Amino acid sequence: MSELNKIKDFLIKWNEENTERFYEAEQKIWNTPELSMQEFKSSAVLMDLLEENGFQVERGAAGMPTAFIASYGEGRPVIGINAEYDALPGLSQKAEPLTKEPVVEGAPGQGCGHNLLGAGGAKAAIAIKNAMEEFGLGGTVKVLGTPAEELCLGKPFMGKAGCFEGFDAFLDWHPWSYTKANYDSCCAYFSVKYHFKGRTSHGNSPWHGRSALDAAMLQAHGVELMREHIYPGCPPDAANTINYTLTNTGPEFPSVVPDVTTAWYIGRFITTEDAQNALGRITKCAEGAALATETEVETELITATHHKIPNKALAEAVHKNMQLVGPPAFTEEEHEKAKAIQRELGAPETGLPKEISPFEGGYTVVCDTSEFSWNAPYASPWIAMGMENCGWHHWGVARCAADTMGQKSMDTAAKVISLSAADLLCDPDLLSRAKAEFDERMEGRTYKCLLPDDYEPPIHLNEDVMAKYR
């Protein structure tokens, strides 16, 4: 273990001495926020950075122009490190004010901290690459540039294309409102649209028409009745949920029977099996509603992801490295900035988290990183960057992601991930235990993407929106 300790000392020192290039990268991504599938500048920042540091980069992975796989080394073990970089709509925020003040009203912003996630993943990979060179370590490190996380789109398509095959483990992280390394799960997820088509007519003779809106409303009623007969999950950790809205209701005039209506459904379920069962029943509600109203319905599956398979053995190794590194050491000035943002948001003025949370299981938010977990052992620490009791995906998160709070979160994450990668490269017993646990939890199941075989990546998604803000 003395050799591993030397490697970890090297990694900590390297991470501390190499910061500016990565701050520059995350700031470039923060300053040019791009929506899902349109992250051309953001992904290029990371691909160029990895190429400059000796990685072989496959651009346009899985048929998505903003996806990539950057590789260094050869042979086993093969360690994957995640990178994300997409922004969120409507969260544009200036870097200096401690109040909501968009750069451009309605434009995207980094309200989830993916500028840090992507640059932090690249930093961890480059750090371990330098350690591999310094100590003559074998194995392969791959950075997986996965677009469109906010829509849970990128990883299912990469999984469908076989991009996650042949890995021994995956490491990841996310900036958050606490610091912990749980062996948690997350719900399976689906997003689907039902496009109803009917026939218009004048409101004074509606018998000539067939209302697409009636069909969508009848489907919704069927889903509401169905709720009673769906397994409720296991509160308070998580519960199975279905949300829906009507995004198009045809002619916006009461005296015209609407001939088109789109109903958009999202579901979160504790197991993939429950999610797929519910999706099938929701689709039957749509088909039955169309039959009853003499309309037609077309189903458009946007995405579907598995529930996350936890791995306690790997998460425990990450937790130990987190204890070694410690939580981000925020200054009093940074705490005061956080309190000012909390004050604006009407939340308790507690500042930033200061401690590492206890190691435990449980559930976390839905994310398409669950696709990793069906291919190999997967662990993902949460590193404090934003404020407690404020939620996520808002202007305050974007503001913190632009500041030194974000940089400290990213630096902590890069240390923890690179140290954990060193464990995987140097400790065959850890890999063996993580793999045995993975096999036990999979219960004989194998990964199969939940998207249809003929479903192509929607590479033009958000193109029209981004054209207004580039």
C-alpha cells in the first residue's frame, strides 16, 4: 500500500498545482451556456483540453456531434469518467450580482453546475494520466463526454451504441448542496408525447368534428384512475410519480373543435420494470381514448432510462478518499455570498455546507447516469458548491457555479475522483468486490437500452432556441 500512498500524494499535489487551465475551461463553458444537443462550443473546450494532454478523442460518438470519448492508456482495468456540459433554459445569470440578473433575458444558464462537472471530470482524468506515466501504471482511462443530461438523452443513446461496453468501473461527480458519497439509487424515468389527431368543425355543429382535445382529456382521466392501481414505491425515500401537461391544444378558439392536441407525460419509478409497466398502461390509456373519440394517436418516445444500480464497495472507496481530501474549504466571504443569495431566495441564511455527510444508501434525483450503472460498478460523489435548503436549477446555482465556490467544488471533486481511479488501477481486490456486488445486484439482468432500435438521436433539438442566443 505504500506505493498507492505515494501515488495518492502525487495526485493531490498535481491537482493543487494545476488549476488555472481548468478554471479557464469551466469559465469558457459557463460563459457560453448551451442547451441539450447544442453544446458545440462547450464540448469543444473539453475535447481540445483532453487532446492537448495526450488523450485520443473520438468526436461525434453515438451519432451525436457533441458527444465524445477521450482515451488514454491500454489494457485492463478500463475506468470511465463522466463529463457533462449542457445548460438549462431561462437561467442566464451575470457572474457578479448576488441577485437575479440575467445576462440576456430568457437565455440559457449553468443552473446545474455542468461547467464544473465537465471540467472537473477532465481534470481528474488528466491527473490520473500523469500518475500513470509517473509510476508506470497499466490500464485505460476514458472520459465520456455525454450531452443532453438535462433531458436524460445523451447516455441512453451512447448506451444503445455500445459506448459503455467493456468498462470495469465508472466514476462521476456532481456539484450539489452537500458533500457525500452515498451508494444511492435513483428512479427509472421516461418522457413521452402523445400526438392526437382529430377533425375540426364549427362549434355550432360539433357533431361534424372529432376533438383531439377530448381524447387527450380522456387519456388524462384514465391515467388518474390508473394511479390507484400502481405500486406506490417506498416513501419517504422515493415514490412513483407521473406528471403530464398539454403542450398543444389546437385552434385557440372555443368555437372550433380542435383537431390536434399533444399530451406530454413524464414518469419516475423506483424500478425499471415498474416504469416500463406504467408507460405501457399510459399508452393504452391514449389508445383507448383515441378509440373512444374516433381520433388517432401517435406516440413519440423522447427518452427512457433505467433505475440506478448502487455499488456500496466502490462508493465506500470514494467516501474514504473524500475523507482524505476533506470538504471544500469555503471562506467567510464565500459563506456571506451564499447567505445573500439565500436571503434573495427567501431561504434560511445558513451559508455553504462545511462537513462531509454520513455514508449511507437511499435515493437521489433522477439522472441518465443510471445507464452507466447497468454496465459496470458506478459511484458518484456529491460535492458542495451551492446553498442548502434552496433546491437546484435556479439562478443562484448559476451564480455560485461562476465563482470561487464552484472552483473549490471542482478541485475537491477532481482529487476525489483521481484518487478513486488510482484505487481501481492499483487494488484488484476493490475491483473484484465491486464486480461481485454488481453481479449480485443485477440478478442475471443485462443492459439493454430502453430506446427503440430505430430511434435516432434528435441532434437538431434546441437548434432554433439556441439560434436566438448564440
